[in-house]
Amino acid sequence: MKSFALIAVIVTGWLLLSAVSDFPDWGDTESPANDYRLSQHYITETFPETSVPNMVTAVLADYRGYDTMFETVVIFVAGIAIMSILRRKPLDHLKDKGKETRTYKKDPDLIIDTTCRLMIPIIQLFALYVVAHGHHSPGGGFQGGVIFGASFILLALSRDLQAAQRWVPEKRVLNLAGVGILIYSGFGFACMLLGSNFLDYEILHKIMPATPIEARSHSMLGVEIGVAFTCTAIMFSIYSNLASNGDMKETL
């Protein structure tokens, strides 16, 4: 089996390396990525059309908003799938036989616990900054959500899983993940209710104190917040189930 795996790695590596010669030179202005009319439109028209200086966020949350919404749905479905496969109730029948379920108790380390107490609020504040400024600087809902979820994972690692679950219990995790999807799709349905296309943000200026172009910018911030909710909840849920083998007791 190892020999087959080695052969697969060698063949895949050779294919990847052989494809490098087909790449355009670095900085080539006539490469497809630079010369194609769609790329030029994004480069020259993103800010005038959306009032968003971060071109990447404008493409993700506006020009291809459908794709990003379903990427968020994929994250949600992946989390639900992992919970469905791994999640299990405590083995009460084993207790009746004189056996105990798997529990681990550890005394908190003073240095680790104190350090994490100081770091976690800063991490969460930075996560909020990444989400809020994702349409003006590098960042966004995916990045900020992962950072925020990592703060709860750090809490679970430094103390125990139950300490983290007091902040984000399992039911709240599911609610937050679903709320994120509803926020994103809610912007789309609001556009339809006002007589425009799904996720066509310009029409939202009718209910926002903004111009049509500014409405696109504000709406991108809103959908990024929805993405952040889903990413935060699912990331912590995946960690909790994988690290505890689905019984939500103490982690590794």
C-alpha cells in the first residue's frame, strides 16, 4: 500500500511540476489574468461601481455573491455532517454495568490559563476588526470567523471543553451557524422584495441611508458578518466533535 501511495505522489508531483512551464511569466501584462476583459473590468471599475477598495471582497461578496453564499452553505453542511457522524450520547448503559464513561479532568495551569485569558479578548477583538474592515482592507467573514472560532478552541485547549461550551454550547453553535446563512440569504430576499434581483444590493438604498453604490458596500459588510457567524460556529463545532470523539467530554 505504501508503494502505491509513493507512486501516486511521484506521478502527481511530476504532473504539477510539468504544468509550471505553461504558466505566464511573472508580471506579464499580456497574460490571460491581466489581459482578459473581465479582469480589466474588475481592476478599473470595482471601486466606482461598489465603493469598495478591496477588489477581492467586491468580487467574492458582490460580483459572484451566489458562489460565496453557497460556499458558506457548504461549510454549514460540512459541520452538520461531521456532527451527524460523530456526535453520540453518553454511554449510560455502560455505567449500569459498573463502567464509567470516558472523562478526563486536568488541573488548570496558572501560567497557561492567565496567558490565554489575556490573549483571547485580543484575538476576538482582532477577529471583529478583520470582519468589519474586510471590504476596505485584507480580511472578511471567512478570515474573521476562523480567527473568532480559534479563540474558543484556544479556551478549550487551555482549560477544558466544558469551559468553552459555557460560552458556546452546542445548541447555540447550531443557531449561530443557521443565523449566518439567514443573514446572507436575507440580503438577497430583501433585494427581491424591493423589486430587484437576488443579491443585487443597489436596490437596498431604498431602506438604507445611502446611495445605490454605498448600499452595495454596506450590504457586503452585512453578508460578511453572516459568513463570520457560520464559520465561527462550525469551526468550533468541528473541533469539539473531532477532539472529543463525539461525546463532548474532555478533549485530547
